[in-house]
Amino acid sequence: MDTDDLEPRRRRGEALLALAREDLTLLGIEELNERITALETEIARIRAQLEKKQGSLSAAEALFRK
């Protein structure tokens, strides 16, 4: 049995809240730069998903207008 199955599931957005609460004063310059890069990558991923969903929504709206 996988012990991960016994852990409570994290709520949506919980990881983001935990990230935002971290004390940045404990991080060095390189760590801060790595964090910025990771966050910029995540923002790009989110924007791509938004565009995909908006395209699907537009297609659905066009279908039902006919």
C-alpha cells in the first residue's frame, strides 16, 4: 500500500498560499532567481491553459449561436 494514499489531499491553491507565506529573507540571490524563473514558467503554463479554455469557449459559443 502506498503511504501517500493515507495523507490528506491538499486543497486547490494551498501550495500557492504556502509559497506566498515563505520567508524570502532566508533565500540567497541564486535561490531567488531560480524561484523567479520557476514562477515565470508557471505563469506561462497558466496563460497557455487560459488561451486553450478561451478558444474552447469561443468555439462552443459559435456552435450554439447557429
